[in-house]
Amino acid sequence: MSKTAFVFPGQGAQYIGMGKDFYEAFPVCREVFATASEASGLDIAKLCFEENDKINQTEYTQICMLAAEAAVLRAVEEGGITSCVNGGLSLGEYGALVASRVISLKDACKVVRQRGILMQNAVPSGGAMAAILALDVAKIEEICEKTEGVVSIANYNCPGQIVITGEEAAVERACEALKAAGAKRTLRLNVSGPFHSPMLKEAGEKLSEVLADVELLPFDTPYITNVTADYVTSVEGIKELLCRQVSSSVRWQQSVERMIADGVDTFVEMGPGKTLSGFMRKISRDVKMVNIENMADYEKAMGLLK
């Protein structure tokens, strides 16, 4: 019997128009955007659907992404598709928590709105991130450790693609050393801060204050955390993991490999872009990967998944 995981992308996949066709097609999706707007004090539908400069600013991007992902989730659930485990890359972990019924959509939107603000403001003087292509992970870890300044691995995305993060000068030095060590390419990312870096530890600590009054519910479905790449089956410790996640490495490849090892053979990517589907092509071609970001995808997926 097939085992299905719902997975949710992180920041960077956003674009104007994301989620609009679901908003127009499903009342339950319009409810998602209404909830996100109420929880955040923003007009989320307007931010997602109409041309604006805010969509790529972290404090707005995160809440908009969560709304778009949750809208797709609700449409898929209404279509009768369920999962046995959920996961998400960075911000996407909140989509996974909503899918697992651990946190209400309203509370998730409140937390994510504040998470975006905290991360945006955490390092006002900047920082940098860079994708490192086609170099052994151990070599990247070794060079980061030896590089002067703050630089570490932000994302273990898939074989051949690692993202580093930290102080701008340290990231530059690491990139030069990584190219000398044989990296096929080092690519600076267009981001507003050194996300998933120890430099954001304070933002994670402040997030604990936001999470303090949030009610976590018993799991409907387990999910895998970015921090450990392991299942979380109890609400105990979730808030600590979410706070640590802000400044910890995102172990996405390891998370996917864990799910596959436990028999998951179908992954459904919910929301904007095809980032996770692209990663999966390099992690494993032995599983089915279904991407749903628009109604054409949705109609095709309903035929494949039922």
C-alpha cells in the first residue's frame, strides 16, 4: 500500500499570483486567506495576488507563503487525499504542522507573521548566503569550520547542493576556498539576511515568547523536524525545536531520506514553485513526486493519488 508524505517549500519560491486559482475555485481556500489576514492584520490575498514590492520582503513573504501552502493543503484534503507523515523546508515546517493538526491555521499564521518580522530585523547590518554546487559535504563542513568569521551550513538540500550562511566577509572567504577545493559553482543568494545561521540565535529566542501562549494539539499525523531530520511524535519539545530551527541547519535531504527509509513512496509538494521536486530528482528517483501549485496540477494530482 502506498505511503504518502505532504511536503511544503520554504521562502524563495514565492511569486505574485501564488494560490489565486485555488482562492477562486474553493470556498475553503478563501477561508484560509481570510484566516491569514485576520491573524496577521494584513490583506494577504492582496499581497499574494496584486503586484507589490513586499512579497519578497521576509516579514511579508513568510505569511504569504504559509497562506498559499495552506490553501493548496485544504483543497487536497477536500479531494480526499491524506498523508502518513508531513515535512517542510524551513518556513514550510509550519505548513507541515498545520497538516499534522498540531497547530491551528490561525495560530500558525500569527507565529509565522512574527517569525518573519524577527528574522527580517535580526541582522539589520546584513549577512550572506551562497549555494555550493557539486562538492563533497564533508569538505564543505571542513572549510566552513576553518574559515575566519561566522560561516556554517544553512541547508542540506540534496546531493550536490549545499547552502552556506553567515557574515558576508566570511561567506566570501569560504566561497573562494570552496572553489579552490573543487566546487563546480558558488552562487550568492538574493536574500535579506544570513538565515539558519548562529547569527539568528536571538531571533529564535524571541520566537519562544511568541510561541509561549500557542496551544499545541495532539498529533493527527507525525511530522519530521528540520533540526534533527527525525520524527516528532509528541508535542513536548516542539516549541524548542521551532526556536532552534531559526538558527540551525535545515537537514532537508536527511529528512527525505528518513521518510523514504520508512516506506514513504509518494511525496506531494504543496504550494508555489517546484523546489522540493527538483531536490527529489537528486535525492531519489525511486519515489513518486507530485507537485501541486495550480489548478492544472491539482486536477492531474487527483487522478494520480486516488
